Amino acid sequence: MLVTEAVRSRTSVRQFLEAPIPDDVMREIFNAAQMSPSNCNTQPWKTYVVSGEKKKALSAHLLEAVMSGNPPNPDFDWTVDYKGEHRDRQIGAAFSLYNTLGIDREDRQARGVTMLRNWEFFGAPHAVFFTMEKYLGIMGAVDLGIYAQTLALILRENGMGCCFQGALGQYPDPVREVLGLSDDQGVLFGMSIGYPDLNAKINAARTDRENVETAVNFVS
Ligand SMILES: Cc1cc2nc3c(=O)[nH]c(=O)nc-3n(C[C@H](O)[C@H](O)[C@H](O)COP(=O)(O)O)c2cc1C
């Protein structure tokens, strides 16, 4: 598969088959992603791929935290109130998801249930957590984002899929506890990975993109 094909055909996967990614394939994918660029080659990512019983335990702890009613306490500042065209696109993406599932946008309960699937890793056999030392701030976040997209494209190339999840960075305490992270290690975000369930309605959700003429200024 050409890189452009992988870029054009990647979409968020939010329902997975149970089958795990074989160990050797998993190592190969993460090995290839190590070639991602980073500022001054600092390679700030410390990645955790969580599977099996640990994944189940982590999901249970996360759901408990989410449903406790306590507000999210992310390690990094995720509190953006989107405005204008950004808000419009945020609403558009949510609308596409709920529309695909046949959920009315006023049906808060059904939307809440769908939201909770984030912390069940959408049924994926593996959950990835992207962590980095907290002091790195925005520079580290840039590098981790590039690394995660590299990973997403390699997964796509190999017939697998993923969903990037800011939601997995909202309650870092259970993650820190289950994975034994030190206090200076922050959880930026996460990703569910595995083989897409091609029959699942939710995986048919599509988002649109701005015209290149609007998004890119070609200046000469
Ligand atoms: C940094 C980041 C965080 C995201 N967080 C979530 C999330 O918590 N839950 C979710 O279902 N999707 C999440 N997404 C997926 C976006 O909603 C999705 O990429 C966007 O709507 C475009 O759709 P597409 O991935 O199908 O092209 C996230 C994507 C990124 C890049």
C-alpha cells in the first residue's frame, strides 16, 4: 500500500474484532514507528501497549473513575473550548458518529453510553498509552502526535486500525497506578488498536475535510 493510500483510507475504528495482533507483528509495527521524527531526535514517547488481563483491569479502573462523577484531571492541558469553524467541525464529527448509529442528537443517555466505549477501548484487544515526561509540554506533545500518526498509518498498511483517544488522557491516575508510572510521567493520550470489525455500524462513520484551497496558502 502506498503511503497516500494509507492516508486517504484511514478512518477512526471504534469497534474491533477480538483477535489480538500477533506478538511478532506487534513488535514489527512499533519497531517501524520508532523511525518517527522528533524535535532534536529527543524521541520523548514512552509507550505502553496494554493487553489481556491488564487491559481488562485498567478498563475497569478507568470506568470507575469516569463514572465517579469527579471531573477529569488530565496531566496536560486539554481544556479547549472550540470556537467558530473548529466548533462547527467538532459538532459535525459528533453528528456523523451518532447519525451513523441512529442516535438522536438529543438522546443524552445513548450518547453517554457511546462515550463510555472509549474506556472499554471500543472492544479492541490492545490499548496504547502515549506518555512522556511532564516537563516537555507542547514540544513533547508535537512529537507524540507525529509518532502516533506514523503508527496509525503503519497499522493501516498492515490491515489493522485504530482510534486516537484524547479520552484516555482524561483520568491519568488509574493509568499511572496500573502501569506503575512515576509522578513526573504524564499520560498525554491513548489509542485502541486491532483488527477492525468491518460489519460494525460505528465503523461506517465518516468525517469530511476542508478544501485544500481554504486550508493551505500557497505563497510565492
Ligand atoms: C488527538 C486526537 C484525540 C482524539 N480523541 C478521540 C476520543 O477520545 N474518542 C474518539 O472516539 N475519537 C477521538 N479522536 C478521533 C477523531 O474524532 C477523528 O480522528 C476525527 O473526527 C476525524 O475522523 P477520522 O479519524 O475518521 O478521519 C481523536 C483524534 C485525535 C487526533
